[in-house]
Amino acid sequence: MKDIIILLFRSKRFVVGFVLFLGVLSFALIGPVLNPKNPFQMVGGLFSPPSDKFILGTDNLGRDVFTQLMYGTRTSLLIGCTAGVIATSIGVTIGSIAGYKGGMVEEILMGITNVFITIPSIVILILLSIAIKTRSAIVMGLVIGITAWPWTARAVRAQTSSLKTREHIDIARITGFSSLEMIIWEILPYMFSYIFMAFILQFSGGILNEATLSMLGLGPFQTVSLGVMLHWALLWEAVRTGAWWAFIPPVICLSMTTFSLMSMNSGMDEVFNPRLRRS
């Protein structure tokens, strides 16, 4: 583990992504503690420009944009993390069982996976978001997660099919391990790096999906997120009126967050991918 960490921090892409993500995470977690204001409190005029009193001005209802940005980043990260955990868990479970069992089990599970892949996930997300009555941050993360797992399942199935033919698996079978024990103790540990990379991709995708749904008016209720901020800015025509401070900051936060995650994923790929490591 120590050698892996050393290799990761030798990758410039991973270091850049890690530092940027650490900055975004600190802003989201520490910011609201140091500045415990209500993001929905009206403190100024309509689209007041940045000033000494309001660093990033106010929005369409006179609410402090900087305060909303801190709370909104935290909400978006929570939704993305929840979606990443759910999607990765479902994908790894289905993919590993299908790859290890093979035969009819594999055909059934991969058939279900292929059906989900053929249906555009954004359509399912929109329908589910309309159907649910309470769209909290956790619920939004769950909804996004249960629609984003198929590609992870397919990739994990391929990895498992390759791993189950190796010698250490045959030795484990002789000792009498059950199928579940084989998957948990003999297969998944060898895919830890890939699973973590898949989680990062799902994390990033969850944040972007939340922003997309929020801009369509299907975001979380009674809370603020980066997508909700963009929805308000579009609804009140902040672009037309020149109130750049209402939409540029959340766009920058979204860009920094997704870029940092993708950069970390690219750096991990350099370390764990044998072809890239040799080159």
C-alpha cells in the first residue's frame, strides 16, 4: 500500500487532481462551519454586484451567492458521493456474480444490464425525479446511483471472468470456499484499484447528473446545490441582465470538481494500467 501511494503521488495528474479536490472539499466542509449563515436568508437587493459586504454579490432574491456556493458545493458533493457509492456497489455486485458464475446466471444478469444500457439514463432520471415526492440530497443520490451502474457491471464482469481462471482461484476452490467467499476474498481485492477508479467516475457523473436535473427544475427540495444555483440564474435571466456572479461561480466550482476527479482518475490509470506504466 505504501508503494502504491508513493507511485500515485509521483503522477503529476493525480497530484493536481488531489490538490484541487482537497481544496473544493475543504471549501464545502469547513466554509459553512466558519460562515454559518442561512443560504436562503435575503440580505441584499436583487442581483447586487460583488462588494466588500458581499464577496460574490447577491442572487435574484437578494441572497448571498458566496454563502450559497459553500452550501451548494457541499450538497453537490454529497449527492455525487452517494450516487458513486450506490452505482459502484450495484455494478460490482452484479458484475462479479455474473463473471464468476457464468452460464445462465451471467446471461440473465448481463441481459438486464444491456436493457438498462439501451435506455438513455437521463430519461429514467427525469421520470424517477418527477415520480418521487421528496427529493432530498440523499434521495437524489440514490436515484442517480441506481441508473448509473450498468457500465461498471459490464467492466467488472470482464475483469472477474479473467481473474477466475488464475491459479490462486483454483487453490482457493480446493480449500472449500463458497462462491461468495471466493468473490469477496479472492477476486475483489485484485480489482480494488479498478473499483476505486470506477467510483471516482461515478462520483463525477453523479455531480453532473444532479446539475442537469436541477437545471431542468428537478433538483433537490429545500436545499441549495450548484445545479440549483444555475437553475435560479437561468430562471431569472442572470445571463441577459449581466449578473455574471450568479452563474459563473457555480460553473467554476462544477468545473474544478469534475476536472479534479477526472485528473485523479487519469493519474491512477497511469499507475495501475500496465500498458501506460510500461510506456
